[in-house]
Amino acid sequence: MIIRTEKSAYLVACAAGAITWIGTALLGHRTEAWDASLYWVAAYPVLALVLAWISFEVPSRPWRWVLAAMFSQAAVLFLSNPSGNLLPLGLIMFALLSLPLMIPAVIGARLGRKRIPSGDLVSPRGKETR
């Protein structure tokens, strides 16, 4: 699957974040995915690879894909535990966890820019420009 528009990049990033959170929580038998070692051993690295791929396909401002994925995990956490008494701390943690994911996203974006001829970048509205 090749991502062509920013809209589809947001969709894939949000879905990847939510799926890794839900899947890890279920497989690790935890309420919060980051309490399971599986999150750190498998889900977080897989999410890094997915974000690098998204950034490779749509290299413009790759930090957006990272934040979309991480804050979709925050949304899933809040929906699974809507009391929200630790929500501010959780949002800070998700923001901090997004920082290391910026590295593979930026690398993917740089490789993606080298691949795409300068006149074929995707515009902010998702239409190819020439």
C-alpha cells in the first residue's frame, strides 16, 4: 500500500497508534499497554518502523505522523478509562514518548525526499503538484 495524501497518512498513523495500543494491552493482559513489556519490546519499535514508512511516503513535516500516532494512543487510553484523573500526566508521557519516534520519522522523510523528484511532492491538500 502506498500512501499518496496527507489525509491517508493521518489515517494510517492514527490507526497504527490505536492498534498497537489496543493489541499490546490485550496481548499483555494489561489495562494500559505501556505496563506490558510487549509494548517496549515489540509495539513501540514496530510503531517506529510504521512511522518511518509513512514519513517516507509523505515526507512533508514528519513530526505530524508521530504526534497523530501517539495521541491516538492517548485517546484510546482515555476512552478505556474515562475517569481521566491522571490525564494531564498521561498526555505529558505520550508527548515525551513521541520524541524518540521523531528520529525514524525524520530519517524516513529524508529518504523519501531523495526518492521523489522535486516537482512531484504532495501538496497540503493531498493533490500532487508538478
